Amino acid sequence: MALTIDRDEIIGTLKREIQEITDMQEFQNLKSKYLGKKGLIKSLMNSLKDIDDVELKKEYGKSVNELKEELETLFDEKLSELKEKEREEKEKKNWVDITIPGARRKIGKENLITKTRKEIEEIFIGMGFSVAEGPEIENSWYNFDALNTPEWHPAREMQDTFYLSLDKEKLLRTHTSPVQVRTMLKSKPPLAIISPGRVYRKDELDATHSPVFHQVEGLYVDRNVSVSHLKMYLEVFAQKFFGNKVSVLLRPSYFPFTEPSFEVDISCIFCGGKGCNVCKNTGWIEILGAGLVHPNVFQSVNYDPKVWQGFAFGMGIERVAMLKYNIPDLRELYKNDIRFIENS
């Protein structure tokens, strides 16, 4: 029995059908029709069993294989065409006109605490001070003893200080004054430093208090230093930070590490010293504490108090930021509300 294959008709039919294909699913369906397990080529191959003559079977098998190769070539060409079309559509979908201006994005902005700290640093650096830093986890000797703060002092009580050990030797620093002690222990006078950083106290968070806040403390050591030097430096700072019209007032106070000690006020920046609700009609606003370094502090760091004198001061960064930028609630500085940050 002899079988024949109408190759031209099969090729012609496939070419017409393959031209109508528009996607990969149609392509796979058509390919299965011709080359699949139940497709045309498989059917033709199954007919080999009906051929008795060996030579005719060989010739028929050869013809089927040649047809299969031609069909595979047509399908490969169509597959390349579909892939190229798919690539072009994907590129068209993802195409970006690089000449179009980019979308505006919100950029970061410094928190007011950071901004205020930098302003304070720049002012004092301009007056010859350098910036010193130290650890936030401190030894009680640096935080209290070396600063003439005896064991009975209220500041050392558990309700005020975050102690990290039962023997009260390790603690979270309550001020940045330990940095001054560390600096004096490794440096010879004269010197002038400021020590900005985080400090910790057991205060409840409210409109004016926080258990974690920021300070900048300063230390100036030289020969023949007096209160007049202290007031002069603080006046320069206040006028550069708050404005040229600001005046400074020193009120007697008490700190264990300074003698004499002062609360430092500035003339009210809201009413010009005339009296208002902010300054409680006094015309003055307290901004920091200061004084001449106590001789006992110098003795703790092996400075001869008969030769060297100095002044020290400390201010809360949040405190002066709230005054300068008219912020009524301390908690606004910690919320990271982008609307507040952008408008401040």
C-alpha cells in the first residue's frame, strides 16, 4: 500500500492559518494541531504501519520528516515574530520620555532640635569654642562627684536619675557636664568648649518636660576669669541667637558645681521687655543656668584653682528652640509630623 503527502497544500494551509495568529495562546493551539501528540505529523507517522514495502515506508517516513522540519521552521519564525511584538509592546508600555521634568518629591528637612543645636554650635565656634562629646552612659564620679555634687544631693536620688546598676555607679547622664570633666582631665588649660548632646532625667512627658532631651553646656577656663567674662559671652550668644535688641540679666541661684551661680534671663523677645503673658509680665525669660566653676571641681581634675578660673553654663536646646520659634508644646519637637517640620 502506498501513501502520499500533499506537502504544498499542508504548507499553504499552515501559512494562511499562521498569519491570523495574534497571541501566544493561539500560537500554541495551532502548533499542537500540526506538531502535537495528536497533531497532523503524529497522524502521518502513525500511517507508516500501513505500508508493507520497506522502500516505500522509508521514502514516506523521509517525506514526513522533511514536512515536519518545514512546519517547525514556520512555527519558529512565527514565534520570533510574536516575541518581538511582545517586546515592542512591553517597551512601549514602559517607555519613559526622559525630556519630561521629573515629579516633585518631598525632600528631607532638619528637625528643629538639630537646627537649633547647629545654630548654637556655630555661634560659640565663632567665639573660639570647640565642640566636645562624651558617652551617654556615664560613671557616677564623672556625672556627680567630680562636679561637687555630694551623695546627699537631691539630684542623685533614684526618682531623678536613671541608674543602670544597683550600686548606682552606672547611669544615664543627667547633663553633659561630665564631658567637661573628661576634657579637663585630658587637656591642660586654657580651654573653651561646648558639649552638646542627649541627657536623661525621670520627668513625665508633657508640654514643658521630657525624660530625654538635649543640652548644650559650655566651659571656659583661663587666668583671671570673672563674672564679667561670663556675662559678655552670654550676651554675645543671646544677641546672635535671639536678636541684637536682647539684654541679659543674671539672677543669683545655686548649682553645686559653680560659685557664684546664676539663672540667666533675656529680655522678653515677645513683648520687648514691656511685660506679657509669656514672660508673666516681668519682661524677662529664663533661658539657662551659669556661674563660675567651683574650686572643688578644679581640684577634682587637678587644676590649681589659685591659678585657673573659669565659667560654665548649660541650656536646654528644646527650651531655646521653643522660645525662638514660638512653639507652645515641647512634644511637637518629637512627633516627626512632616507638616510641623515643613512649617518650622
